Amino acid sequence: MIVYYITEAYKYLTRAKLSTLVAILSTSFALIFLSFSILIFFMSNSLETKIKQNIKVNILLNKDISQPKIDLLKKKISNNKWVSGVNFVSSQQAKKNFINETGEDFSKLLKNNPLPSSFVVKFHPAKINSNALKLFVNDYRYSDGVEDVIYDYNILVKLLKLSNPIKLSILIIAFLLNIFAVYFVYTINKHFILSRKNQFNTMKLVGAKVISIKIPLLMASLFIGIISSIFVIGLFDGSIILISKYYGKFIFTKMIYIFNLSVLIFGIMLSFISSYFAGKSISIKLN
């Protein structure tokens, strides 16, 4: 029976080659929209993580702070739930960094090094937000041995506050693209079925059951989904490899494999579900 359904599905695809080609191209077009929405989703997460990974707070220490107090303060900061890393920068290291960055040596004018020792603090991207950043700064600004806490308040807080609305807007766009893709493929499958109306009527006249018409039709849509997915995956991966020849070496990371698998699953589901609802119009009555 399975061989019969596969044979009939193959006949559906080959008898009207133009309709099949249109269905494949249309499904591929819809999958490109879906792929774009998947990329947008990955990019939104990556952008938010990148912003939070680059957040740094400098905790400036008093000149006369003792080493035990430095160690105790570092331990306290490291144990903070929002902190991912703490790096101690001595006044001498701060001087070297200043000279490397500016090319100017202030020791020619000043006998004493005015740059204090400090801690450079980084945060967990999944945990930090604008409120947590404010709480952290206020908590350590008045700690014993701390002279001041320096960070670019306006830029960092604005970026953190914007990250969620930007991500939400991106997800809404992705959702709308998905709705368009599903409706588009549904319309194409509806046309695909209507173009075979005479063939279905003939099958009904000779006593064919509706299920014997619908199952091969669903299988044909499944094949269209697989072919379209492979086409879009090849187009995407081929473009990446071509671009990498001019803009650097490209490595197939885990994210690319996940993306390819997502496109294949979406292609199969998109064609199958759309065909299922489009095929509900097929009944035992002659049209």
C-alpha cells in the first residue's frame, strides 16, 4: 500500500510538471522568508549577548588600601551573582595601559603616578540588566577602600533598556513573516489541488476513496517540502562559502547545522500542514 501511495505521489508531481515546479519555487520562496526570520531570531539573541558581554565597570581603589582588603573586596565582588569575572589592575599596570593607549608618558611631568589600582568587572549576559547594574554600582560605590565606581551610565543603561524592545520588535517581524509564509504555501497548495480537479473527479468516478486521493497528495507535498528545503539550504550554505572566500575563512559552526536542520523541518511541516488544510476541500462529491 505504501508503494502505491508513493507511486501516486510521484504521478501527481510528474503529470503537471509546471505546477510542481511552481509549487517548489513558491515553497522555496516562503522558506527563504522563514529562514530570514530564523536568522533574525539568532541575530537578536547574539546582539543582546554581545552588548552585555562588553559591559565593564571599573572600581577605583583608594591609594592607601591594604592587600588583605584588596583580596577581601575581590572575593566579595567575585561572589556577586551578576559577576562573571574580576580583573585586578595595579596602578603600575594602569600606567602602562595609559601609555600604550595614548602614546603619552605623564611621568615626565608628574613624579607620582596619579592612576589608582582598580578592579575591572564583567557580568553574566543572561543575568545582568539596567536595574541590576544600578544596584551593583550603588552597592560597591560606598564600600570600604573604594574611591569611586566608573562606567558609562548613559550608553550602557540605554543599550540595556533598548535590548528587550529591539528583540521584541524582531520577534514580531519574524512572526509576521512566518504567517505570510504559511498562508502563501497554503494558497499555492490550494491552486495545486484545483489544477488536478479533473483528475480527482475521474478517480472518484471509478470508485476511488477520498483517503486514497489525499494520502498521495500529502506525500507529494512532503516531497515538495524536502526538495524546497534542500534548495534553500544549498542556496544559503553556498552563499556563505562564496562570501567567506572574499571576507575570511568560514567554518560550519553548530549554529549553521542547527539552522540547516530548522529549515528542513520547517520545509516539511510547512508543506505538509498547508497541504492538509488545502486538501480538506476534497470530498466524495464530484466538483
